[in-house]
Amino acid sequence: MAPFLSTPLVTGHNEAYLPIMKSSMHALQVTSGPMIMAFFLGLQMLKKKLTDKHASTFYSDVWKFFSKAEARDKVGRIVQYGCRALQGILAHLPADSALQLCKPLVAECQTTLAWARRTHRWGKEMPHIPTLGKAISNCDVLQAAQSMVLITFLVQDHIYWLLKVGILKFTNYTPIQWHRRNLRFITLSHVLNFSLCIREIMQVKKKLQDAEAKGNEDAVKKAKSTIYDNKRMMVRYVLTFIQMLHVSQVKQMDDWYIGIMGMISSYIDASKQWTPTVSAPPQPTPTGAMPPGQAIGA
């Protein structure tokens, strides 16, 4: 009679919970996961001892950040372009440098991240379709053009994915040729986005003048914040425009500084996803009342 389990569950097999150790390196490999878990547990218990609580506002903020798909995508992009920068640096080092051993690893990491991000871009065009419809209804030519170009890029990016995995085959394009052609659309999108930022800044500056004239401090603060955010995004669009010129091979530059530009632009995007918890201001203690937590008779 055949055994119920195809392989031993607990021990006696290399894939079991407790495999038979063949060497010290084998033992290190098997215990790496539990040791990292134990390290994090130790840090948590140390925190409890030092602060007398397990909860952490900063930890919650970090988890809230990484729970957002857009935040994870931008962090992945930071690492992806960091790998590009490293490849550019390695290209300038001597061929016999020991660091050249890292080159295939860095290239593999960059490619894997690029395809992971591309896979998770499916459906990303959906929120831009209502924006396009609204822009056309309002006769907003600039916004309509930006939305059309961006949606086209995202759809053609999905086609690139289908070409790469072999579901689609084009006689006139290899997958990489299709991809490089498509990058020209996102390059144009950055130009249009830059123009939209200029337009919004001009509109907000008019509101700022009115708010300053009326002495409305909240409106002034909000307007200045909007202008600052748009200026940051303008820097981002300049950087990504240069990046896309290089990646699409319209203009070949050097990977080391293109990678750094990509990291900066990705940080700008990622920072928009960071929403720290704002602590409530301490409430004043009423006259004659005890501070919270103070025992009677203490």
C-alpha cells in the first residue's frame, strides 16, 4: 500500500521541517529563516523592555506605507535604478576588478524588478480613463492629451508583457523594439505632465494673491504647499524625461547618472505615499484634576 504522504513531513527528507544535516553550511541554510525571525523577536522584546509597550507609531507608519501597492512599486523602482547606477559604475572599472563578479547579479536583480513592476501595472490605466473623459467634456486639451498618451503607454506596456511571454507575436517587432518604441510615449507624457504643473502653478498663484489680500492664512498655506508640490513634480518630470531618452535609446547616455536620476525621481514618488501618524496634542488637565495614570494617594 502506497504511503499517504509522498515525502516525509517532519524529518528524514531534505524538504522536511528537520532535514538530515549534511554539513555546517546546510545547517546554516536551514536555520537562516528561524534565526532572522528570532532576531526580530529579540528586537521587539528589547523595545518592550525599553519603552514598556509593543506598539510603535513609526513601525505602524512603515507598515502602512508598504501596504500600498504604489509605495512598494516606487521602492522597487529605487532599487531597480540603483542597480542600473551600479552597472554604470562597474562599466568604468577595470575588467579584472573583483567587483565585476557582482555585475551579473546586479543585472539579474534589475531585470527581475523591472518585470515584477511591469506585471503589477496591469489595470493601472483604469483611473486615468475617467480623467480623460472629464477632460474631453471640459474641452481641456492639455489634460486630454496627457491622459491619452499615458493610457496608450500603459496599454502598449501590457502588449509588451504579452509579447515577452509569447502569448502575442508581432512579425514587424521584437519585444524589445516594441518596448523602446513605447517608451517614447511615456517620454511625451512627462513633457505634458510638466506643462500641467506649470499651468496649475499659474492658477494657484492667482488664488494665492487673493488669499494674501484677504489675510486668509489657511488658504495661503494651502496654496504655497500646492505650488511646492508641483515644483517637486516638475523636477521629477525633468529627471524621468532624461531617463526615458536613455532607456529608449533615443539618446544614449551613461547608466551611472541615469540610475541616480531614477532613484531621485522614484524617491519623490515614494514620498507622496508616506503618511505619518499625527499624534493628538495633549489635553490640558482641568484645575484640581489628577493627571491621567496617577494613582490615588500617590
